[in-house]
Amino acid sequence: MVLMAHAPSDAHGGRKARIPGLSRSARRPGRSSPPARVWPVLLTACAGHFLVVLDVSVVNVALPAMRADLGLSPSGLQWVVNTFSIAFAGFMLLGGRTADLIGRRRAFFVGLALFTAASLAAGLAQEGWQLLLARTVQGLGAAVLGPATLTLVTTSVAPGPARTRAIGTWSAVGAAGGAAGGLVGGVLLELSSWRWVMLINVPAGALLLLAALLWITEGGESGGRRLDLPGAVLVTSGLALVAYGVVQTEESGWGAPATLAPVLGGLAALALFVLVEARTRNPLVPLGLFRSRAVVSANVTMALCGSASLPMWFFVMMYAQNALGFTPLEAGLALIPSSVAVVAGSALAPGLMARAGSGTVAAGGLLLSACGYAWQSTMTEDGTFLGTILGPGILMMTGVGLAVTPLAAVATEGAAPGESGLLTGLITTARTMGGALGLAALSTVAAARTGDSGLASEIAAGYALAFRIGACLMLTAAVLSLLWLPRRSRP
């Protein structure tokens, strides 16, 4: 994609202003052009995104079988999820910047190869430590692969309605991957063993590597720009420490030293990162970027949306199994309508954005989702599929589908070729860290309400409280969208 010296027209006929803080070299027109076969590139990118998001959720179903086979302790079992989450969240921003430094094609290859190789190692693990190490490398690969998929989408399609539709497709595929985790995991456990929850990534990754080799030709290299190593170390360690502290809350609580020490250390590293970036000639993250209202408002709103939407799949899955008595496979099947709903919302978003503007569509989607969360918070131990899973699930996920597409579009529009990976890394980091914080906080709230009781009524009450807080988060995000997010790109 080439950005001309004049600002290109956006989806609404206006002209996009450059984002403050972008390097001059990144603004200069290059000689690259959109790939001749755009849709195969988008298909490959979306498939990679699906694979990453699927792996985040599919492992939850297999945890009991992993514990029985490998003899993991309860804390060790928790770290099967946590090691991936910490590596994924901590390296996400650096992973996004990697696409600008080494090229989108190479970043996609590196991330996918790491992810696939680690999946093979995880599926063949004979000891608990081997599984944890493989999961950590999986997280590193996902941190590079995830942002690269969105970068490919935003740079392969010219600005305008076509790019908006492409981002909508990417959003829908990712949300469907999160929803499909329970179903895929349940089917694999029914037919085989927990190992195939990991090993299924190997043939899928091999096919994607072949597809990338054939179809992804645009490199997007930065022309020899150097990595800001001090900034990279500080932001990665800061995000990783914060993520580590957050996941510790499930075991130690929010006020424990095991939680506060890494969180405060991570925040200190991030503060030092800001100081370093202000004095670096070629910073990892140009601080002028945050003078852009579109970038800041979209990332803050996405973090709030992620803090409620990503935990939704976990809580509904647990409610169906622990309160309603569904099997893992039945719980996965019960979430299929929600998966369809998020795809439908993402498909509707581009057309609505052209008419009403990005901010209005995002606010409407978040408000619709808040209504679904409020409905879901009425769940009881004797609830029905229609009233406590199907109905609220469709509202929640249709709203999320409507909201995520305009938020991603606003956060990445106006990106110069050398900064597109950074912007996609920022928005994916906002969603991932928001989801990690939200899941930790809402899990703590639900556990405090449930206590040590194993009664279905108490379990349902704890999850209902989590959904009431989720409704407030979505409502807050909707208000921010109306007041802060640009409704349209200005001429």
C-alpha cells in the first residue's frame, strides 16, 4: 500500500489527517503496491488470527485431562493458561512493531512457525514443565503472529469501504475463534485425548505457512530501521510483569505481595519506558502518537470492551457446565448461536459505519451488548438454554461484533506504511490486556460471591454478579464512544 503525499480519502468521502508522531521516513511514498490477489492474503491473515484466538480458549476444556495425565498440581494447572497469557500480552506490542521492522511477511512467518513448533512440543509433552515451556513459546509466537494478521489486512486493502469490510471480516473471524474453542475442545476430547487440542495446530499451521508462501508477497520492510532495544526491553518487561501480577490474583488476591510487587514493578517499567521514548531518536513507540484522539479513544474503548467481552466465553462455559450440568461438548454447542451472532454483527458494521459513522456504530453495539449482559445477569441454577444462554448471548455478541470493527478501523486509519504494525499492536494489546484484567477481576468477584460453596445456586449467583459488572463496563464504553470517539473522519 502506498500513502500519497496528500491524505487519501476515507470511507465517508473525507480526507484522513496524518497521525501525530509518525516518522517522516514512514510517510514517504514507497514503491510497494497492494498484492494482485488480495482476498487470498486476507484469507490467510484471518485464518492465522482464528488460530491464535482459538488457542486462547480451547485449552480451558482440556485442563482436567492434562492434570490427570501429567500429574499437575492445581497451581501448575493454572500456569498452563497463565504462561501463554503472560507471554502473549507482554510481547504483543513488540510483536506488532516487529512487522514494521522486518516486514509483514517475515513477521507472519516467524510468528506462525514459532506457534506451530510450540504446539507440537506441547502436544508431545511428557512432563508438566515441558508443557509449560511449550505454552510460553506458543505465547511468544502468538504475540508476533496476532498483530501481523491485522497489519496484513489494513495494508493489503486501500482505505475506504473495502478496508472497513476487511477489518470487519478479521474481527468476526477472531470472535468466532474465541467462541469455537469450547466446541473444538469438546469434540477433540470426545474423539481422542487432550494432546490433540495442541496437535491440531500443527497441520493447520503447516497449511497456513504454505498459503503464506504462495500468496503473501508484500514485505513492508522498514528499510533498515533499528530496533529501539531499551524501549523494547522496558515495554515488554512492563507488560509481562503487569500480566503476571494480574494472573496472580486468582491464587493470592489483589492485596497480596505476590500480586502487588509485579504489578507495581511493571507500572514502574512502563513509566521508565515513557521517559526513554521521549529521549530516543528512533523510538519503539513515538509518543506523539498519543496526541491522536482517534488512537487514544479507540484503544481505551477497546480495552473496556475486551475487559467484559473476552471473559464472557469463560463464564458462560462454566455456568453451563457447573450450574446447568452440560457436558463440555454440550456447552460448546450451546455457544454456537453466539458465534454466529458476532459474525453477523461484524458483517453489518461496515455498512452501518458508512451511514452513521464509526463512533455511532461502536456506541450502538456496546449499548446493545450491555443490554445482553444485564439479561445474562439474571441467570439462576434452574435457568433454561433459551432464556439464560441463547437470548442474552445473541445480544451480547451481536453488540461486540458491531463495536470491534469500527474500533479497530478508527485505531488503525491514517497509518503510514512503516507504522501500521505499531498501531495494530497497540489495539490488539489494548484488547488482550483489557481481557486479562477483566477476567482476573471478574473471577475474583465471582469467587468472593460464591465462597467455598459448591451449590449450583451460589455458583450461578457469583457468575450473575460478574455479568452485572460486565454490563456496567459495556455501558461505560458506550458512553465513551459517544463522547470521545470520532464519529466520522473529518475532511
